[in-house]
Amino acid sequence: MTGDCKIRNIRRCDENHIPSVKKYASLWAKYYKPSCNLMFPDPLPYKTHCRDCKEKSCAAAVLAPGELDDVNENSREAEFKKGDIIIHEGSLNSNIIYLKSGLVKEYVRTSNDKEQILQIVKKYSYLGLPSLFGDRVNHYSYAALEDIKVCYIDIGMFKQLIKNNGEFAYEILISVSRDSLNNFHRFMSQSQKKTYGKVADAMLYFSRIIYENIEFEIPFTRQELADLIGISRESATRVLLKLKEDGILSVEDRHVKIKDPELLQQISRNG
């Protein structure tokens, strides 16, 4: 297995807050566009056997050879291009989707028809877990921020692994708990900060969580950045320019380098 288990970022299912299927049926009718490459792209002409996969999650790494054979028989690989919708909020789901490479944004539509980005999802993550034991609809939309590769896993097979393999279920639980806590602390932090603190938080989020590097490419537009941290596009642009003028960041289009991490952390902490 390759990769560090610490970066696994698996979706959380909150069974105490599950909107009705009727609500999502209307959302599906409203936002579904047949031209979109939505849920079932053409499968790849080849597929790495699950036993030989070098992109396993922590959970898949504890499966026995026979269990990996079962997963292999009930899964398939596919690729999406940047901008493609992988899962649409409100759609019915019969698969868990494993992100083998690339970045994905997780978002919802607000009541005023605006996009609210919840988080960026890294490789080695599962998409669709909110529908695993809750109900049959997806509660978030997911779109590719770059060209990605995914693996579709039959949801019945995935449930069976959780029921039959305690180690697999334990790894899923660890990842879900970590993801839930990270998002909770990030949202609480943002709700108590002003614009400069929110932008500083976002830059540290990209640097420490997403890319693990002080130099990175912001994976989306200024508007999407604003949607992520809950401010206007103009405010996001203004603060980035100010941080650049102050020598805290180097910003060239989407390319960012953190030149003064300690001062950026101080801005984030003080809000």
C-alpha cells in the first residue's frame, strides 16, 4: 500500500439530520443536466486487480485476499475530466466511489441557489458514504477539480465488508471521525473570524491539509474560494492582494507560496 493513512478523508453520515427523499427528488429534477458526465462514465479498458492496487485506502489494506477478490468482482474504474460532476446532490446511489487520484470539491446548493463548498476531498477518500446507512439519496454534490480516477464499488458489497470485517469497519470509523472533527473545528473557526482570518485559514488549509507544502496551486476560481470560506469574491481578491503586498504570500494567478508562515498563522489565530 502507498500513501499515509493520516490523510484519509472519508465522508460522515449524520443519521440525526437526513432530509426527506421528496426534497431531493425536486433538487434532482432542478439541477440534473443530461449533457453532464454525471454518474456512469465509460469504464476504462483495463482495471488493476484490487490485490495489486497500489492506491488502497487504509480500510482496504486490511482486507483478506478473498475479500479483495470479492471487491474486484463488484467494482470498476473510471476517469473524469476537470469540471465533471461525479455525484449530484439528490441523486439515488447504488455505489460507493473511491477517489484514487486527484482533487474533488464537495458542495451543496443553498436555498437561494448558490453553491456552498464544504471541503476539498483528496485522493484515498470515499464519496457517497452519507447514503450508506442513512437513505438512498446523496446529500452532497461532488465535482472534479482536476482530471481524476475513481473506482465504483457496489454499495451492497461495501456494507457486507463493514458487517463482516471489524478491522475494515474500524478504519472507516477512524476516518469518518477524523473528517467530522476537522470540519467541525474549521467551520467553528471560520464562523468566529473576520475576512482576513478566513482567507489566512484557507491558505493554511491548502498548505497543511490539501498539499502539505508551502507552495501550491489554488485548485479553483476566486469565486469558488470565496464560496469555500463564506465571503464575497471581491473580498477574497482584496485580501490576497494585501497579503501579497505585505510580503506574507507570493501570489501569481492561482500559484501561491507562503513566505511568512508564522505571520499567516498569527493572522489566522487573531481572526
